[in-house]
Amino acid sequence: MTDKIQKGLEWKAQPLSDNERLKAESNFLRGTILDDLKDGLTGGFKGDNFQLIRFHGMYEQDDRDIRAERLEEKLEPRKFMLLRCRLPGGIIKPYQWIEIDKFARENSYYRSIRLTNRQTFQYHGVPKTKLQDMHRLLHSIGLDSIATASDMNRNVLCTSNPIESELHQEAYEWAKKISEHLLPRTNGYVDVWIDGKKALSSDSFLGQEDEPILGKTYLPRKYKTTVSIPPLNDVDVFGNDMNFVAITDEQGKLAGFNVLVGGGLSMEHGNTTTYPHVALELGYIPRDQVLKAAEAVVTTQRDFGNRADRKHARTRYTIQAMGLEGFKAEVERRMGFPFEAIRPYEFTERGDRLGWVKGIDNKWHLTLFVESGRLTDNDPAKPLMTGMLEIAKVHQGDFRITANQNIIIAGVPEDQKEIIENLARQYSLLEPISKQREYSMSCVAFPTCPLAMAEAERILPDFTAEMEQILAKHGIADEYIITRITGCPNGCGRAMLAEIGLVGKAVGRYNLHIGGDRAGYRIPRLYQENKTLPEILAEIDSLVARWATERQENEGFGDFVIRAGIIKPVLNAPVDFWDADAIAVKQA
């Protein structure tokens, strides 16, 4: 074993994190969840089960808007669960949509469906008493929530390309195969949520259950995978642990994939040993070696990833410890063959193609903008949730949830096009929006996310309106700046791949990062810390004034602030990312 590879195992000299004990003792993820389901004294889960339900795609949350009020009344916080469905490539059938809509209306505290930037949907506010009903419903329509959270390979993303339909179908099939290949083998999910079987002692499973890819203690940390079709980078390739970039042959057919690894956007405020990082290139593989490569990369991370310090357990830290060449050598050893040289590719954009487009199969595809992915009927003037339900009742194709939190009504025949469009307009799903609004995104944050430090989804509409006014004020109303807001530094809103990224620091306060690029290759740099929204908007106003008058032709905002010397680009995380001297003009 080389010195570089050995360096990747130095964490083994430290005590393991408690999550490793929890997984090892979980009886292949069953725990005592069934006992907690019968406990009517609390709306939540106790002990290890609080973490174990995450492996089944759920998080325990509570309504933070009323938490203090309930505590004053000596009541437990209003606890409920978030569920995230496993939906590789974001494709869902209309009959499935009708059923998930029905459950949300009848059983969800918030009566909404949220489209996520992981190309799936989430339920928010499901009480513990309805969890088995929810999982059994999903099971009955061919869906599940296995491995959409915690230390596993999560929902696999795939470019939502409505034009090159045949290529998209091939890419989607690989996304689905990767997802299924990397799933846990345990029957724990079915035993607990579908069959309701009492878990036996862990000894009784010795030799009967095995996790050949993930191992008995699964991965060291969360793991995110994408399949993309250049030039569209809608899945934000460079922010994910493992990425397969489609390469076509001279006939435009799928030949193979470039493999990129080690992207990730989370960090911790004040901890300079944590940092976001873009994915790095390993090499090219032919299409028939995809699953072998995926398994080799994942098992390398499984065996070398840091299990002592969860803050340094993601793939990018493993690569930092082993070196990219050391990591690559170990992956190649496990594959049994070397990577070929990276094939040429280029990403040029990240947005969805809103409105109607016609695919090469002569079917129509209608992409609908859904701000922050939230489908609800809370605004009587915009009954978006009902609109999607009515479309699902007549649509003959499928739906594709995009990585930008939008939804595509895909595969519409010519004679159904007018019917679908009329429904979309009737329910305010097809309205004119600015480019700025189209390229803005947020995570959920308050009131449900327990990690949120500041608002995100609830402030995005007004913040975007302010951005629209700033652009109009400086005569560039038709322009846009990729803007993302996240309520904490965990990276769910992908703010660390935006041209302007706001990261929650405290209630009403954010760190302002600038300098990402439109195609998604570059991490933005911290520009101002712990600022209020009015302070941030005032600074953006000043910067946009310069951009409007000093920019070069087709120069995006993020590229401009670097060329103008306002900040320096992040080239070598973590050193560059935390370099306070990289902000050149802020105080000038």
C-alpha cells in the first residue's frame, strides 16, 4: 500500500464517531423503530431511532414557529416527519402523482408537496401515526424512500433533457441502474414499514443478511451521485460526490461517461477545516463499465472515508487525505482496469428550458416554474397543487422533477397539448416570470428544518423582487444573476455554486458569497459576513451598478467580480476558500 493510500487511513487511530456504533448495533437499520411507533406519549422517536429513521428517508422535525409557545404551555414541540421519496432521475407517473397528492391533502400538516433540487418530492408534516400508511401507499404504487437520507447513496440525479429524448432515456436508465445497484440489501425497510415485523436479535441475522457494497456500517457520510448530459449542467455536477458525464459518439449515441468525484458544498461556520469543493476528474469509462466503476468509487469511500470525524467524512476529505492519484489508483485496483483519458466535454448553462419544447420523438414537453418547488393551494389565486392534480388526471406521458425544483409535463402528444396548456394557465402554473426569478433557488429552512439558522424559502420571493428592481434600476432588467439562499451552511440550497449565495448565520443575518459562474464550475467566495438582508441588497446594488456599466460582452456577474478584482477566484480549497486577503476591493 502506497504512503498516499495509507495516509487515507490515519483516522483509524482515533475513536469512531457514535454514529458508527449506532449503525453497527442497528440490526441492519431496524433498531426498535416498531416500539417507538406504538409509543403514543411522544410524537417523535427516541434514542438511536431518531437517527435510524433517516436511513429510511425521513427526518424528525417540529413546527419552529410555535415551539416557544408550546414550551411555555409545557407541551412537547409539535413533532412530525419529513419524508423524501426515492425517484432516480425525477421521473414519476401521473397515477402515482394522484396518489401522493391524495395522501398530502389528507395526512400532511402542511398539505403541500415540495419538489426538491434532488429531483424528488418531499412530504412535510406527517405525524408518526401515519408513517406506516405513507410507506405502504408508496410501496403500493411502486415507490419507496429507501436511502434518500443519512449515510448512503442518495437519490441519483439525471439531466432533465426534454429535447434529445433518446439520449435522455439512456442516461435515465443508467441513473436508475446506479441507484438500484447501490441500494442497501437489508430487508429492514420492508420489515418495519410494509410488513410491520418485529425485529429479531442481531445475532439471528448473522450470515443471513449482508451488505456487499455498503457494508454493515454503511458509508461514512451522505453520498450524492449524478448523471448529466452536456452542455446542460442542471444537476450541478461539480457539487456531488460522484458524477457520470455522458459522452456521445460521432452518431450522437451514448458511448460512455467521464467520471468526476469529490464535489460537496457543506461547511461549518468558523471551522476552516471544512469547506466546499468542486468535483475532480478521474477519467473516462465505456458505458458497459458504469456499475463496476460506481461500485469501486463507493467502496473506496466506504473503506477510506473518515469514520472518526463526521465533519470530514465526505468524499472530498478522503481525496484530500489520499491525494487524487492515490484515490484513483485504489478505484482502478477495485475496478480491475484503468480509466481512459477524460473525453472533451463542456457545460454552458444550468437552467431549465421553461415553456414548451418539442423533442426529437415529436412529443411535446412543458416545463413549469415552481418557486422553491412548493406546490400548495395556500394562495387561492394560485392553487398550484390542484393544478398539478388536474393535469395528472388527463396527462398520458410522465412527469419529470428537475434539479432546479421545477417540473416537466413530458411526452405530450400533439392532440393533448392545448388541454395541458389550458390547465396550466387556469391554475397559474404557466405565468411569465423574470430571468432573475427563474435562476433563483432556496432550501426549506424555517419553520420545519431543525438545522436552519435563518429563513430561506419564505424570504426568496421578496428577495428576488428586490433583485429584479436592482437590475431594472441599472437598465439590465432582462439580465440575471444565479442567486441561491440557504438557511444554514449544510449546502441544501446549493448556494456555494451560485454567482450570489446567501448562507444563513443567524435569524435575519447571512454570509454573502459572490463569484460563482453561470455554468457551475466555480465556488463563490465569502465577501461579507453576518449581514442583514437590507445591508446585502445595498451591497448588491453597488456591485450591479458596476457590472451594468463595466462588463464585457456576455460577461456574467460572477465572472465580472473576479475580472474587476473585487474578489479572487477560489482555486485551491481549503487554503484559497478561507483566504481573507482574496477580497480586493470590498473596503476600497
